[in-house]
Amino acid sequence: MSALREAERAALIAAAVAMKDRAYCPYSHFPVGAALLDDRGTTHVGCNVENASYPVGLCAERAAIANAVSAGARRFRAIAIATNLHDPVAPCGMCRQALSEFAPDLPCLLVGVDGAVLERPLGALLPERFGPANLAEVQS
Ligand code: THU
């Protein structure tokens, strides 16, 4: 998958930052916005959606994946993830696993509230992942 052009990168980051405003996070007060760019140039967004029954809450990254797959997208070029913390925050373990299903080495742009961006390939955040190939061994 080709590297992001500067304009694509800036637009993806802006989409993730904007999505923080949609976050439903009355319990944590920790808004997260995510924007996932597919191979056709469409951006799929997500925010965290919490619940009074805490474990029911959904992270922004998995909301973005669900939106993307529901729209027919399965191949991705990058994700941007924005929070209100100064230092860029990496996705939680569950979201790393969810993203790796579709793009094990997805470029992850981690965005701090003052604009700091840290880029990490998903493979560095989730080395030695469990993936579809592991299941294929027993199913074949
Ligand atoms: N959260 C995300 O949306 N993504 C992550 O990768 C980490 C955490 C959300 C879940 C919860 O709504 C809030 O941040 C605090 O954990």
C-alpha cells in the first residue's frame, strides 16, 4: 500500500481530531477520535461510545473499523487516533488486535491535543500477533 501524501495525512489527522467532538464519554471524560483511510481514498471515522454498564463501551478505533467494514472497506492505508492528552496515545490492546485483522502493519498516526504526531506501524505496537493464519492451521 502506498505511503500517504502530505495532504492525505493532514486530512486524516483533521478527521480524527474532529471526531473527538462526537465522543460519548460521560464516565471517563476521555474523548477519542479515529479516522481510518481505505485503499479507495474514503475515510471512515469513529469515536468512543461509553455505556452506564462500563464494559459495554466501545473504543473509537473499533467504531471506525465497524463503520469501514459496514461500508464495504477491508483494505486500509492508515489510521489517525486523537485524544486530548498532550502526548500522543497508542491504541489499547483490544483495538490493536482488531486493526491487525485487516492491516497487520497499518501506519498509525497518534495525535496529541497540541498537534504532536507520533507514527508507528501497527506491527511495532502488536508484535507476534495472533491472526487468521493461526486459525487456518487447524481449520484446513
Ligand atoms: N479508548 C478508546 O476509544 N481507544 C483506545 O485505544 C483507548 C481507550 C476510550 C475507551 C473509553 O471510552 C475511554 O477511552 C477511556 O478508557
